[in-house]
Amino acid sequence: MYNYSTGLAREIWRERTQGLLLGTRVFFRGEERTIMSEVACEPVDLCDIDQQSFKAYLARAMAATTKWAPWTYDIIKPLLEESAKAAVSTCTGGDNGRMCGLKWTEAGVHDNLTGVGQQMAAMEVVLANLIDQAAPPATRNSRGTSLGGAAAGDINAVANEKVSQPIPAAGKAAAYALTALAVIGLVAGCLYVLIEERVSLRPLRSVLASGKSNSFDQLLPTSGVKSKESSDDWSSSETVIIRRPDNAANPPGRLSFWTRLKRLTIAANVNADNQAMSSIQQPDWGSGNGTGGNSVPHFSVPLGVKRENLSNSMEYIPAAALSVPLSVLGLLRAYNSLIVDSSRITISSYVLLLGLVAAAVKLNLSLINRYRFEARARALGCGKAPVYPHKDPILGLDSFFEGLRNFKDHTLLNWYFRRFTKCGSTYWSKTLGSWLLMTDDVENIKTILAAKFDDWPIAGPRLLGTLPVLGPDSIFSTNGAAWQHARTMIKPAFVRDQVADLQCFDRHIRNFLAAIPKDGSAFDIQELLLDMTMDSSTDFLMGYSTNQLTTPSPEARQFVEDFEFASRESSKKARFGPILYKLPHPELEAAVRRMREYIRFYLKKAAEEKKGLEKERNYVFLDELLKLNPPEEYLIDQALTILVAGRDTTAAAITGVFYFLARHPDVVEKLRAEIMAVDEERPAWEKLKQMKYLNNVIKEALRLFTPVSTNSRSAIKETILPRGGGPDGAKPILVPKGTPIRYSLHSLHRSKDIFGPDAEEFRPERWDGDFRPGWGYLPFSGGPRICLGQQFALTQIAYTLFKFFRVFKAIEARDSQPLLAKVNLTISFPNGCRVSVTPA
């Protein structure tokens, strides 16, 4: 290193030396980052004997480096001097008042730590400053020498050894094959290392390329670990970045198929309070299915076992330490059995041996990555979240088929709720071999939607469910700058003037009321509301209504059928994972094609209106978008987005209100009294907002029947969620990159901790007074992606209820079915909402 980096001035060795030196910077703290610190344990006071003397070895190595690579002297010597001063300033403890402390960054304050490691570290860093007096290293170009044994190479030294026999052709072929395997393995290992370190090396390469390699601060990686308390205001919160050197394609903690079959069982600690003992299965480290595949450290918790009885101190260092030598011994044994000692070597022998090598590499990398992941989690103070106790721990087929049954029975949301009740607010589950994190914890949902918004983009099932229908440029299927651009284009449609303009909506309300049977017969109010919201949404969007409630055209009927079919089928495809998702679906593709052609027709019509043709109403959403001259396909994506938001979600919300009102006549009576007290037939938007009980009814219905009751995101980087880990679920959890997470607003809105013991009951009075659930109530989501049409939808719901109860004095349920939810992009009543009404 001395010759290559100085004598011959080889830049490649200089860069490598500088790269090694770069790594030491993480161990320096203080205002100027010049004082040594054992960052892994000093902040938490958990340094063992070896860690207490770590700074001694670091000081010695850095001092020696100034001799091996003299050009590093100007960088290293100031660090050694400042660290020595800081170390000596702490030497005021112990009985003799001269014992040195461990924390040199404490500005001369002794920390009452007086072990031998502390004294050794302080002594070494002081001695390291005497490196000036040491001579340069002896090399082969100066006064170095290399002496070998006198008999080295003497033929007599091997005269008594057995003479090797000529290598047969099969042996040569085997040697060639093994050599090829070794080369492939070496190349693969190099690629793995390069890919694994690409994140941490990128800042170094960029600085070296710019010629600023002498500054330590510029050489530091841009990612690191920092924390900040999340603010209630998402716009002012700071994203927490966790550096992850692991290969994203090989996330931490994955075991091979054979290891999963050999899961060990260990006994949990006996709880002294209840004298109960439960068994806890050893962590299973499964692999993902290839899309944002993830592998999650966990332990299985049998249902009924109390969380406080669980041990969270399982370590796997012995497994990681023994894995490599045992794998090598096993492969040697296999090689001897299949190749050396075999009387008949075939291609199958090499294929089997290659398979064993691949399995061993996979196993060892999984164990190493798992240990490294757990070490990072412990260093960050994270705990382990519980795991749903699968009957099939390898693929999670039990959970998949159980979820499929509940989906078909329209009880999926209730199934989620029951699992949260049994497993806790945050837990791991496996479906089709891929790990999924489930949560209904308010702090975790707040973190996903706001505090660490950038860590959790739209991906996974959520993205797969929207892409076929809404296209790649929709606000519901984009992230980053593309999402910001789409949101900026749509936002003007929901400004106060447009929200308060009820003229367009009033016409469709009248059609809706006219279609309701007045003779007391039963009818499906959900079907009428879906037609009404489709009419109003297309009117708002294109300036031309589908007129489903009056005189729909054949094209309009076909569009509505295609819209409903595409929404249902795309959501269904997304549940089967990315592999089955790619299978062709001709009917879905044809439906989407017809939908887009229908929108395209009105795009052209809107363009013709610029030439003076008559329009049905003044404000048309497509007209405003056309002024920006975006591409046609981009316009269609945004138009379909407005239809999903304006038709399905609004219809689901209004239907939900009527469902609960039909079962609570006392609420209807109180609500109608408030409505009839208004002496206007068409109240303004401001008046609707002032009607307290009306808004309480809407809030309560949206709480219990949230149109988007479940949603998902995927971690774009290794990140932290604030709760869910540890025996009591109070610790944060470290989440691997690529992990999909599903959060349930259906369960969140039924939390007794937030809404009281009657959380599952419909009681609008709970919203009286100063009740503010904050992030515990998210019918329109929250954070940067909060629904742009929130006020628009609330105004439509309030106006519909107002007009309805001016015409009808009572509504009665005409079915006795429990509350079921058909889950697609939004939720709906699978069997409709059958009611009858009494005219006023």
C-alpha cells in the first residue's frame, strides 16, 4: 500500500485507501466531528469490554495509516489530536482522580466508567500522536527483506510422497466444470458486493470525480440515521432515513425452503404472574415472490398467548457462525460422494452438486443478512412485531384461501378486524409466499400517510388494482413528480367556488327523488344512487350526463357496465399477485378500451366547443384540462380518476348513511327536525356546513362505512414504524425495503381506545362537543394524498340528505342482512340496500 499509493502514485490504490479511511468518519462525533466515539453502544450505555477498547485499536490503525499512506497525515493527525485532548479531559475519575472515562464527547465530564478498556483507549490515542517519531515502514524498495526456509523447493523434501497418477479424462472434465463453477461463483460474488454497496459508494465516487477528495465532510455518505418526533402537521414533518447497505434484491432475513421445513421450537419464558407457559416458534425467514419481495424477521405467536409472555431476546449468532463451516463441510462431502468416490460420473451429478452449492450460498447469505438486519434493528431500539400463526408457514396458503373465502362472502373487512383483535394492531402475515405487514395502529397509519410519506409510495396491490382502469398517469397510480403534476392539474376543480355550486347537482337530485317509489314498496336505493352519481360525475366531468336515471343512451349504458366490470376485475387480478396479474384478460382489456373510447369521444366534443358549439353548463372539467394542452391519453387517465372518485365513493358514502338511518328512526326524526327548521329549499353550501346534527350523521356513517376502508403502500426504503414491536407492541419496528403494508380504516374507525366502548354502534351524538379523534378518523385519507374532493363529496352528501328528507319523512330497512361490504377499488353493499320510504 505504501509503495502503490506513494512511490508509484497509483490512483486506484489511492482511491481504495481513501475509501477505507472514509469508513472511520462514522466514529467521530462532536461539533466538528473530530472526537472518537463508539457509536454502536456509547449513546445507549451498552458497551461490552471489547467495545470499550475499540477506540484504542482505531487510534492505532489510523496512526499506522499515516506511515503506510503518508498523504493521509494531514487528514488523520488533527483527528487524533482532538480525540487525545478530549480523552485526557475525562481522566478525572476513580478513587485516585486519574481514571479516564469512555465518553470523550462529554466535554471533560467523567462518566463514571473506569474499566480497563477506557484506560487503554485513552492511552493509545495519546500515544498515536507520537507517530511523527516513528520511521517509515520497511518495504522491498528500501531495506525490507523476505527470508524463506532453506529447504524450500528442494526436491528431496517431497521425495517420500506418493507420486500422483495421470488424471483421467473424466477427472479433467470434472476439474474444468469445477473451475467454471468457481469462476461463476467468484463473478457472482463480486457482482453481489458491488450491487450491495452501490448506495454507500455513490457519494464517494461523485466526490472523487469532482476532485474534492481531501474533505471528510464531502466524502460522508448522504444517507444516515436521524430521528425527529413526527409533527401533527404532515407538511412540516421530517422524513426519517435509515441507511440500508443490504442488497434490495436479497433483503435481510430469508431462509431457504429446507430451513423453513426444519423450524425449531423454543419455549417461552414462564410468566411468574399467571404461571403459564406457551411455546413460541423460532423465526421463519421466508422469501418474497419477486415484486418488492421481502423477508421479515419474526416469531410466530399462537392465538391466545398473551403478548407480555413473549420473549423478544432470541438471537441467531450461533446459526450464522456455524452456517459457513458446516456448509463447506457438507459441500466437500457431497463433492467426494458425487465426483471423487463415484464410479460413474454423469451430468446429473454436476447438476445436483450445482444445486447444493446454490442452496448453500442462498442459506448463508440469508443468515448473514438476517443477522445484520436484526443488529440494525437492535441498534435503533426496534422490537419485533408478532406474526399470524399460519398453518402453512411457507406459502401462507391458509391465509390466502381464508381471505378468498371472506372476500367472496363479503366479510373481508370484518375478518381483518377479528385478526387485529387477536394478533394486535400491527402484525406480519404471509400470502402466496410473500410477507405482508398489517396495521390499524393510528400512529403507524399517520407515519405512512404523512410523517414518512416519501418512504411509502403507491405500489404493490394498490397500484396493480388501479393501473388497468385508470392508466399509468392517474393521480391514484403515480408517485413523486408525476403525482404532484396530476394533483396540481385536478386541484382547481375542487376550489370553493366549484364546491359551493350546487346547480348542476340539483338537477340530478331531482331525478333521483323522482325515481323513488312513493307507494311504500321496497327498492334498492344503492342502485339509484350509483346512477345519480354517475350522471352528476359525467356532467361535472364532460358537460354531458349519462342520464342513467332518465333516458340513458346505449353507449352510456355500455360505458357504465364496462366501468363496473373493469373496476371489479382489476381489483380481483391485483389480489392474485404480480405473476398472475400479468396473465391476459381479454374481457377486461376490451372493457377498458371501450371506456377510454367513450371518454375520447367527449374529449373531441369538448374541443369542438371551443369553436362555438353550445355547451350544457358553464364549468366543465375537461374544458379546463384542455386549456393546459396535455396529451390525450393523459387527459383520459385523469377523467377516469374523477369518475372513480366522484361516482363510486360518493354513492357508497350516501348509501351508507341511508343504511344506518333506515335502522335508526330516532336519528331520522331528530335529523328531519333540523332539516325542516331551514326555510330554504336550496340552502347554500355555508348553510349546510352549519347544520350540526346533519354533519354528525354524515361523520358517523362515514366512520362505520368508509368508502375506501382498506388501502396499501410499499416501503421504498428500509424504514421505521413507530409502534408494533416488543412484547407490548409499544416499540418501533424496522421494516425492510420493498415490504408491502395494508392498513385498515375499517378497523381503525372501530377502535374502542379512540371512540369508546360503543365504537361499533351508530351514534351521531358522539360527535357533539369537542370530540376530535384526529388521525383516528380518516374517511378521506390524510397527509399529502388527502382526498382533493373531500368538501365536494361532503357537500353532495349533505345536499342529498337535505333534499331527501324535505320530500320523505321516514325511511325503513326492508332487509335483515348484517352489514356486509363488497371490496373493490371502493366498497359497496353486495346485495344492495333495500329500503322503503314514507312521503312527507
